[in-house]
Amino acid sequence: MLMLFSIIFNYFFALWISALSKNSTRKAVLIACITVNIGMLVVMKYSGFLLVNLNSLLHLAHFKPLSMTPVLLPAGISFFTFHAISYVVDIYRKECEVQKNPVRLALYISFFPQLIAGPIIRYHDIAAQLKERKISLDDFTAGAERFILGLAKKVLLSNVFALPANEIFKTDLTHLNAPLAWFGALCYSLHIYCDFSGYSDMALGLGRMFGFHFPENFNFPYLARSVKDFWRRWHISLSTWFRDYLYVPLGGNRKGKIRTYINLLLVFFLTGLWHGANWTFVIWGFIHGFFLILELLFLGKRLEQLPILNHVYTLFVVVNAWVFFNAPDLHYALHYLKIMYGIQPGGNVLKDLQFYLNPEFIITFLIAVLGAAGVFSWLGTKTEQLFEHRTALIWTGIRYTALLFTLTVCSIYLLSDSYNPFIYFRF
């Protein structure tokens, strides 16, 4: 019902904005529309978080705590709200024509492949495709191939890393030591990448099967040479959304250095908070914002002169930040990091590192690392170029046989394993 309300509400407000000619009135209507959209998101997603923090302040002031009925979080609310805001802002900026067909707008906001976990598609990117698109055999085949590869990332790679990552991060801190803590952080880093990029591949693949060509959402982020470069490669649709609809309207880097740094911190504060109503996400966002500011100040130029160390630095920041992202609370995250760095000595370990290093994990780890490094993409391109000048039929047969085998193996795993949803279903 909430999504239906969002569709109807933004449909009429966009028509209203489009019909207005006075800039001040158009801007006022836009602000009202965005306020309602953000208001719905705050009430449904952050009311409990706000109440907990308010009650902490009331406790300090010796007032009685407030209470409220828990609010059920609607699936995909963060994503369809950002789609709706993208639409009305694009209409306000006159980057595309207002959508007079409510069914097409409903399709844009509620398109099922990327409704629950993205990627976030800006309206002006697919406005023409909503009106007219072609469904071809080539697109359907390419989409099916992309879908299978995304499914394999989730089922055959991500789920393998999920087991040790979840188990280690749920372990009592008295039963962890430094090697196990580092291992858990690395497993989670691969888990979230394979999980989320796998979902994005599936969403892009399904979209292409229906004739939609969506922008890419990942570009080998663990090859990044800086935090700035990381955000050009990781969850591209979210980072560009915040850039175009928040950072640039705030002034971007056009109003002096201090204002630029404030804008960046605000953007990354909201990027963290967008992922969940927990201070751990906020700290995760601030870590990325802090290092991005350091790179603007002096670190970026030095990193350009260190071709290997810049990769190490970026992975170091990203992996450590993931600890906050995955930890249940700040207390756990801080103590986890203390164990990682030996500040807090390890306790009585129940399962040591050797317990997790079985043949399945080692093989999966090598495949995931090579895939994240772009090795398989490079090999695929080279192989396709090789067969292009010889017998394309041979390469096609090999590729489709491999895809069919992969789909079969994924189906077997899905039928024999328990339910394991995508990470970003929570956001």
C-alpha cells in the first residue's frame, strides 16, 4: 500500500510541477514533495532508531521514556523512495518530460528485478525505454547469461563466505583471536561483494531480458586505488544518486574547501544512515568520508605515486570499515577491532582458523579473488577475441554448456540448502 501511495502521490506532484511556470512556486512544490517522500522513509525506517536515541537523552534528563508500536519495515522502501525522488527532481530540472501514463511510472518505481535491492535507476536514464523498447533474442540471451553469472556469485561464492563471516561476527568476543578476527573481516568483505554484485548482475540480466538496459552498478571495486576510486566502482547507482541529487545541489566543490568537506561528510553520513538505522552504519559512512577528505587534502597525490601501496591502503580502509557495517553495535565493532590489532588479547578460541580452511573454502576463495581482480573478465574477453577470428560456433557452444552446467549446480545447491536471502534485502 505504501508503494502504491508513493506512485500515486509522486505522479500527481510531478504533473503539478510540470504545469507550473514560476520557478519559486515550482521549487516550493518540489520541496513539499521531497519532504513527504523522506518523511515516509523516516517514519517507516528510522522511527525506532530516533526513539531509542531520544529516550537516552530523556534518561539523562531524568524524564520517563517514550514508547511506540513497532513499525514493520516495508521491503525495498529505501530503493523505491529514491526512485520516486529521482523522478520528481528530473521533472523539476526539465531533464525529461513528465510521465502522463501512470502505468509507466508505476513500472519505473516498482520494477521487480531491482525493487528490493537495487540498483537505483534514475528516471532520466530509462525514460525513453519506458515509452518504447525492443525485446530481441540477443538481449534475452545476454540477459539470461548475466542472470546466471549473478546467481552463481550468490549461491556458489557468497554463501560459502557467509557461513564463516556470520559465525565469527556472532561469536562471543572472548572466544576470538587476531587471526580469526581478520579472517572474519576478509570473509565478510568477499561475502558482501559477491552477494550484492551478484544481485545487481541478476537484476541487470532480468532487465535486459525484458528489453531494459540499465547502467552498471559495480566495476571491480576491490581494484580501487583510493577511497574515491572505490566509490566510483562500488554501488555506483547509489554514489552517483547522492552526487547528483544531494552533493551537487549543496554546492559540491564550488563553494570553497571547507564547504566541500562539510558536504562530503553530510553525504557519507546519509549514505551510512541510508543502509540502516544503526550508529554502526553512520560510523562506516564517516570512515569513508574521512579518508576521502584526507585524499583531497594531501593523500590523493601521494597515492598516485605508489602503484601497489595504493591498492593495499584502499583495501585496508574498506575491510576495516566493513567491521562497523557488519557489527551489531558500536561496542562490538570497537572490541572486534581491538582483537584484530592485538590491543585486546584473544580469548579461549572455540574454533580456530584451520576449522574453516577446508578444500571447498580454499577453492571458492581463489575463484572469488580472481573474479574480484577481473581475471575471469579479462580471460573471457581474450577468449572471445580468439574465437572471433576462427569458429564462433565453438566458443558459443563452450560458453552455453558452461552456463547450463553452472545453472544446474546452482539449482542443486538451492534445493539442498536452507533459505539465505541477499544482504541488501535489509536496506
